[in-house]
Amino acid sequence: MAIVKSKLLQQLKKSYPNFSNKDLDRLISIVLNEIKRALKRGDGVELRNFGTFRTKTQKSSIRRNPRTGEKIAVPEKKVIAWKMSKEMFKKINHEE
């Protein structure tokens, strides 16, 4: 199950009932926008105990459309790479 912004807002509201939904929504938007801006600039983003986000350049290549078999030239592009922290790895794999 994926988490969406509205579910994240609900969880934050449960944890912090004194904050209004409007303020929590603004907080989530600010954090996500800052992550986007940093990645757009080419900077990395590190969230302690969660992981790091970085941009990588994917080289141009020739690929094949599986439906038609036609060869397609894919230009060079930037992609986001995420690496989980050791703490996140331990949590996911139930290692304490």
C-alpha cells in the first residue's frame, strides 16, 4: 500500500492534535517542495534514519518497444536514486 499526502496528513493530525490541518498541510508541502528544489539543483537530500535522495544521469541508449519490436532512441536524462539508511534496513528486515 502506498502512502499518499492525505494519509500522511491524517497520521500527523493523530500525533499532533493541537495543529490545524491547514498548518500540517503547509508543513508537508514545504518539506516536499524543498526536497524537489534540492534535487533540481543537483544537491543530495539526506533524511536521517530514513535514506538519501540523489540525482543521477542516465546515459542515452537504444531500447526496444516490446509490443512492436521497434527500436527507439532514448535521450540522456536525470533520474532520482534513493538509498535507504542502515536503520531503515534493520527496521524493514525486523532486525533490532
